[in-house]
Amino acid sequence: MAPPSRLLPPTLQILRRRFSSLVSPPSKVLLYDEHGAPDQVLRAADVPPVPLGDRDVCVRMLAAPINPSDINRIEGVYPVRPPIPGAVGGYEGVGQVHALGPAVTAPLNPGDWVIPSPPSFGTWQTYIVKHESVWHKVRNDVPMEYAATVTVNPLTALRMLQDFVKLNPGDAIVQNGATSIVGQCVIQLAKVHGIRTINIIRDRPGSEEAINKLKQLGADEVFTESQLDMKNVKSLLGALPEPALGFNCVGGNAASLLLKFLRQGGTMVTYGGMSKRPVTVPTSYFIFKDISLRGFWLQKWMNSDKVEDSRTMIDYLLGLVHKGKLKYEMELIPFSEFILALEKALGKHGSQPKQVMRF
């Protein structure tokens, strides 16, 4: 069977060849030449047009978020990071197909929305040219900020719910960092599958408002850390079952509080360490409760043989967004105001929603 490019009308085939014989438009990028504080080392630069190879796709970026891992890469503390100098920031985002090389066989056309899948370095730029295999077509009837952020956080939540303990409707999980994007996704995805959630948040001004927001998303119970400063936290569960699975993204005391809830033989999965404090586990938890400690890193999972699986899951997650069953707070901010977006992402303006740059 002829590749899709050969099945196109002659006029569109000519346009493809014409685009591919040219180059991408000039691009504006955010790059860094050394590791350090993002608001000090990141700078905007103009880069010249890039030639399209036969099977390359040129994408005009629409939106890309600032994730904590993006910050850590710029700081030089993340395990995997692009080489410097000349590293372009960003790891996920959504764009629109601008032009295709003449030998592209993927079912893509100009105007389609695509994301890099698995994610790839360098999404903080206005135009990207990469091989067709990098791009995954996604639906364009959801807000662009959801398409831009669907991979790192929502997919992490989905994989953790499915990969460690077999959960049945009516079972419960417990998590700290519940106000994070992953935490909010865990609550909503668990609700879709009939799983109950026990959620721990830190004590802070406005915690009552945070509790109400999480319950509106479907949280069964939400506790502040100070509420759990007691010996028998399980007395707070009421009719909820003891959780078999817990998600830790904080470490320190918040991880210890989570462990108190786990049932005999329960598992705690650590996927972050926002407090920068170690996870400390009493010996008795291993001997008498047979607790298991695991870790999850989405980048390692996606770099295995899970590309097609992850794309199917991304489509599923965006379907939930379209149905109104998955949502989280974000702020779209113009690409030209990247310094302000970075400051907000770094917490210099107090608690802020996830920052998503709009190109």
C-alpha cells in the first residue's frame, strides 16, 4: 500500500515538496549555556531556519509548561539533562504541524496538533524540526494547556495507580502532596475507577480552601499534617478501608505520616522529594507490617518499550479532559513574559498554578 503522502491530492503533495525544499521559519528559543538559577542563566535567543529532512516534521509550538524537572535540569541537578552550552529548555508541550518532509509516512497534515512522545528536550522554542517518529497526533478539541501538559503529570498518576498494586473498586490509596498536579490527577483518576483516596496536605494559610477544592475533585478524605500528629491515624478513616498503596512526593515527615495509614503488606511509591528530606522508616514497619518501598520515574518507564502504550494512555487521558473528568489549575502566560513565568514557577510570587507558556 502506498504511504499516506502518496495518497494525498496532487496539490497537497506539491505543497509538501515545496515546504520541504525550504527550511523552517526562524525560531525564538530559551536556552542556557551553564547550569544555575533558571531566572539568571536562561536567556532568549534567535536561531536561524533549519532545513527539513525527507522524513522531518516542522512544528510550530503552541504551548509548553514549566515543570519542576525543567527547573532541576537547568540547575544541573536532574539525572538526565541536555548537553551545554546551548541547551534549550523544556521537555513537553503541544504544537501544530507547520510543514512535512516529502517522505513522511505518518498520518500527519499541516494544522494537526502534535506532542513529542516520548517527551524530548527543547520544547521552549517557537519552531521545532524533528523526525516524524517523535510526534504523536492528539485531539484539538481540548484546551491547548492540557495537551501541553498531559504527559509528565497525568501519565505519572495513571501509571502509579496501575503498576504497583492491583486495585479494585472500593479499595483505597493514600498520598501526600495532594494539591500537586499529580495529586489532583490521582484523585480524579481514582474516582473514575472507583478507588477511594486519603489525601495529606501541608499546613499553610488557605488550607481550608485547598481541602474544599480537593473534595470538589472527588477526594474522600483530606487531612493537614498537623491533624495527623496522633498515634492512631487509622481511627480517622471511618468506613474507608486501610489503603494498600501510597504515593509519596514530599519525603521527610510527610512520608512518615503516609506510612502510618498503610495496611499490612502495603506499598509506598516515591516519585518526588519536594521537602528535600530523606524518607525514614521505622524498622518495625518492615518486620511487623511487611511494608514495601518502591520508586517511580516516568522518563525511565517511557524510554523502555512503552512508546505505543504511553500514546494510547495519552489519548485516554485527553478523552477524560474532553469529558470534564480530568482538570487541574494552570496559568497561560505569553512566551515573551518567560521571566515572570519562571519567577512564578520558582515560588517567588507565592503559591501559583502551573505555569504554561503560550507561544
